[in-house]
Amino acid sequence: MVRTVKVLLGRFACNGIESYLDSDIASGVRAALSDFTARLESGRSPLGVPRAPLEAVSAEPAVAVDLSLDERTWQLLQREARRQDTTVDQLAAHSVLLYLADLDRLSPPDTAATA
């Protein structure tokens, strides 16, 4: 069975995807979800979903991305969403921010631009 997740992203997340990956927002969300589910499968607990900030982002999304997920991915996300007392959609949006934070941490800032 194919499930669908709706990922609501604010300007900040969209700009991050465009800066680190490319202009295909859906592809960036898919990469973030792939990384997130790989972490879940490895037994590494991800940083929890914050309550207030996600609600604020969801209130005014810049982009809404609908992605089809295979059953295995859906089950992993659903189990983690239950553990964190959130929705799969919010967890998916959170995974994008975590992924972007990792990309930012792994990519040194361009010191030439700030000099």
C-alpha cells in the first residue's frame, strides 16, 4: 500500500533546500526523509519535534509537498510520530530541518563571502 505524507515547509526550509541541494523542493524533502528513516533504522533517536515552532511554521507554509511513501517508510515514520506524540506530517517537516542542520554543520561557511 502506498501512503501519502503532506509536508508543510516555511520559507526558511525552502531556502535551505534550494541552497544546499537544488530547486526541486520535493526531491530535497525525499532526501531528508531518506536520511531520517536511515537513522531510525540504525537505532539512533532523532532530536524531538519542538511543539510551538512547528505549529507556527505550519500556520503559514510557503510550500506544501505531497509525497508518496512505501509501507516500510510509512510504518517507521508512524511509529516515531507516536513515540514523539506528533503527526507523521509534522515529523516529516521536522526531518527536513534536521537534515538541513546536518548539511550546514558538515559544510563549512564560505569565508570568502564574509571577508
